[in-house]
Amino acid sequence: MLQPSRRYFSSECVNFTDEGEPQGFMEAIKTTNKEKWLQSMEKEMQSLKKNKTYDPVKLPDEKRALKNKWVFKLKSEENNPNPGTKNELS
């Protein structure tokens, strides 16, 4: 859960996520760029598999999986009206 900023008053903060960078998976698949985000996630998963970053295994009953989340970023390029997408699993 996000905690309020201790450095800035909430009246001084603005969240620019309207069709910008989604804050999570559910938000990403509700945007008009849904297909780009899904393709970007698939590309990232393929990269993780190709680089043998992890090995999928059955988790023992007494163990818990590490928590992770998708981080979504727009790749902006000068003079490009259609920025690309980038994400990572962290």
C-alpha cells in the first residue's frame, strides 16, 4: 500500500497516469495501449527465459513465493508522437 509523502503535501502532488504509465497490470490492460503493454510483457518474459534468469519449480507447501510486480515505463524519443513501451518484472 502506498504511503502519503512526508516530503510534499498531497495538494502539491499530481499523478499523471491518464493514458500514461500504468501503475500495475490491471491498469495496463485497461488502457487503449493494452496490446502494446501485453506485447512488451511477453517480450520481457521471453528475455527472462532466454537468459535463464529463473527456473520454474513447484513451490513446497511450507514456502512462500517472492512477491514481484510489473513496472511500466514509456520510452520517449525526441520528435516521436508514438512513444514505445517498456516494462520489467521486479
